[in-house]
Amino acid sequence: MKNLFYILITFLFFTSCSEYQKALKSEDIAVKFALGEQLYKDGKYSKASRLFDQIVPAYRGKPQAEKLMFLDADSYFHMGLNAQAGFRFERFAKSYSKSDKVEEAYYKSALSYAALSPVFSKEQHDTEHALEKLQVFANLYPNSEFMPKINELVKELQYKLELKAYSTAKQYNHISDFKASISAFDNFIGDFPGTSLREKALFYKFDSAYHLGMKSVESKKQDRLTTAISYYNSFKKVNADSEFNKDADKMVEDLKEQLEKYSTKS
């Protein structure tokens, strides 16, 4: 009985493969559609998409095209081929704006583009593009059941942009390009006023100004020391209990000590 079972399974497997190969080579688009739909229902998305891709052009303008294009896009979505899925869902949504699947299409398109967002240390063009797509969905369907997930993704991707901008400014500080670091931190604080990284940004902006002032040529030193102290005051104003206070307080004493020399000269 065990051997018979394995023989039956093997027979069904090869029959299925043979049916799929025949459908791939067939010129009958209805056969391809029917088998593709069955494979999709069975979770065999790769095979289904191969059949769907063959017949999408032939079904354009026909009643079945709406269903076919959605299944094709969804197959790519389930395979994790996000660029292709995002494009296909977007194309579906624009082609069938009255479809009862259009909201789902916009949603899955946004999810697909969000999945393309890289780690924060890399260029963030895909992240910015994904945020645009998430905003499109939010504008179209503000009361959608999918909005909690959309909001979660927006928050996640925006934080990634914050990390990218912060790490760039911090890197300038690390390599002692203090003028570039101050400028980058200014941009960061302006672009992300509500960021959770504000405390660190204000400290390292002050830190950059401190080193710039302490190492300045004589003709620029007094102004830069004074500017650095103003950055310290801005930092302390909003971070009275900061973990950086001990270092910041020591640094400002160094700055004041240097400034006293100019008071003596005058």
C-alpha cells in the first residue's frame, strides 16, 4: 500500500508538470488563464505568473482582463518581487479605478514599494518614493481598515530618513569636518523638528562648534568660541537632564576660559 501511495503521488506530480508544460506552449489563452488561476489558488505563484504574463496583452480590453491583471500583480506580491508587484498593482488601480479591488491594489502597491526601502545607511531614494505612495493611499482612503498599517509604515520609513540625516551629520563630526557637521545638524533639526534624536543632534552640533572654535585661527577664534557657547545654551535649554551634560559642562568651561583671554586683551 505504501509503494502504491508513492507511485500515485509520482504519477500526479508528473501529470501536473505535463499539464503545466502543455499550457505554457499552448496558443489557447483560455487554457492558460484557467490553469494559471488554479495554480494561483494552490499557492504556486511563480508558475501562475508565467502563464499570466503570457496572456495579459491578449486580454486587454476584454472583460476578463480586470481579474487577470489583479491575479498577475498579486502573484508577484506573494513571491516577494516587490518592484514588479508595486508597478503591476499601480497599473491595475489606474486601469480599473471603479474595481472593487482598487483599494486593495493601492494598498498592496504601497506595501510593495515600502518593502524596497533599504537600511538607513544606504541612499534613501526608494524610501522617499515609498512614502509618496503611502501618502497617496492615505489621501484616497483616509478611513480605510488598512490605515493603521499605513501609519505604522510611514512612521518607520520617516524614522529611517531621520537616521540617515543624523548619521550623515554625525559622520562629518567624526571625521572632524566641523563646519559641514554644524550645517548638517542645522538641516536635520529643521527638517525633523519632532525627532527623538534632537537631544543628540543638539549636543553634537555644540560639540562640532566647540572643536571648531578651539582649533580656529586667531582671526576667527573669538567669534567661533562665542557661537559655540550659544549652541551650548540652546542645548541646555531643552535638555536639562541630558546624559551629555557632564561633557557639555566641561566643554563650555574650556570655551569660557579661552574667551577670558580676549577680555584681558581689551
